[in-house]
Amino acid sequence: MPVDPQVAVLLEQMKQQGVQPFDQMTVAEARQFALAFKDLEGAPEPVAKVEDRLIPSPHGELAIGVRIYTPSGERPFPLLVYFHGSGWTIANVDISDAPCRALANAAGAVVVSVEYRLGPEHKFPAPLNDCVTATRWAADHADELGGDPSRLVVIGDSAGGNLAAAVALTARDRGEPSIARQILIYPATDASCDTVSCRENADGYMLTLRDVHWFWSNYLRNEEDGRNPLVSPLRAETLAGLPPALIVTAEYDPLRDEGEAYGERLKAAGVPVKISRYDGMIHGFLWMGGVVERTQRLIEEIATEVKAAPPARVAVPV
């Protein structure tokens, strides 16, 4: 279908303003430009409680920041660990504040938003290590947070979707923590960027293929990293044993096909999967709730998945 009319207006406004692709910016310029997403998100919803905390890192590095959103209602809540999009480079928990508030309210869930380290200063595996650590911390502190450890969900958009998939793979291979569901919103799943959608949507839909390559260059140390399944989950030898998944894609997104291919591989491995393509949408529309009405439909779909997720089996200490 054609580009959604509200998205088309946004793209035209960006064109008239002369917005440059990310790959033509310095990292500092890209980070400054990313602040503009807050203007697209709409007014942040009130939630019962918002708390910023620092959690220890087991890797001898600085503590990891998390922002915790607690909804109104009766505990225990589902527990969402959220990894923001950013191309592993540009965003933070402040920029993703409005979507996290909306998710906490719609899903009736505690949302732990993770301030993982960014490239190019901190390349793979540093951001992933932070996300793994934060997920284990959330599981271990579920009672304190008002969350249910058996309803632990990892969720992320774009690069955050990549990190959520890698956290799920890591948890499966290590045997903990138990994850009830993974929600991957237009995720990057293969560093090769060699799909039909990469070619069809290479330019003109905000995220360009050149941008995608630029973001990957800020995350990876070398070409070998790109072949690592924790970087490119689509290349994992087996996806069996992973938690059920919701995979969201956008029609006019270079990453559309690799996200859907990951969903199909999960299905083939016996993992329950729902692949939900949003026709007419572009990459990043989770953060456009103030100007794109269908963002609310996405929030509602995620909330439905969270509420329907059966509890995971959580190991009880002997």
C-alpha cells in the first residue's frame, strides 16, 4: 500500500527542512538530531512511578543506568526489559521516555529501560553485555520492582530489537534468566544487509541503507563480529528453545525482510511466533506517537502480547 498519509507528511517536512542522512553526520551531530524524536512522540503519559537507578556491572566497568516505570494497579506486574533503538549509537532513555510510559500503562507492566553503552566509543560486545546484565538484574530484583519473574519479557526496537534477540539467545544458552517472550520491533538481524527490502527501501524513507551500514560500522569491531550470532541472530546455528516472539516490521523499511526472515526461522525451529507487518509504515514509527496514529495500534498490539504471554518456568533455588 502507499506510504501512510501521516508518515508522508512527516517525510516531506524533513525533506523541506533539509535533514541530512545519519551517515552524513558526525556522531555528535547524529546524537543531537536524535533529540528531535521527542517532538514526534507526543505528550508523555503519567505513570504511577518513574525511578532512575544505577546497577552494578560484573565486567569491571561503570554502573549501568536503568529507568524504571511502574504502572498503577495490583502487583505483581509483567516485567519488560526494554532496549531502545539507536543504531547502537545515538539515543538514550530520555529520548525513549514517552514510548516506555505508554507501554507501562497499556501493558500494565513494569518497564525497565536500559541505558546501555553506545558505539563507536563502546563497540560489541559492550552494549550487549550491559543488556544481559540489566536483564539478569531485573529478574533477580523482580519482587522489589513489583514484577513477576515468570513473566519477564525482553523488548527492543531497531538496534534494541537486535539486542533483545541476542539477550534471548544468551539466556537460552546460559540457562537463565527464564524469559517468557521476546518482542522485536523492526529488528536488525543480519549485518550483511543483503535483502530485497534493503534495495527497495534504500532511500527516501528516513532510514537509508547508507545509514544502516554507518550504524553497523559504529557497533562492530571488525567483519568477523558481523558473523557472530549474537550480532547477527539470523546466522545462529539453531533457534530452537527460544521464547515465543512477536516480530513487528514496517513495509517501507530496509530492515523489513531480515526481521521477517528471523521470524520464519524461529517458526521452523518450533518457536511460537507472530510476524506483524505494518503496511505503509517506516522504520522508527514506535517513536512517532504524536504524529502517527498507527503507533497507538502498535502499543496496543504489544500490550496484548504481554498480557497473553504464559509464564516462563523460573528455577527455584534449592
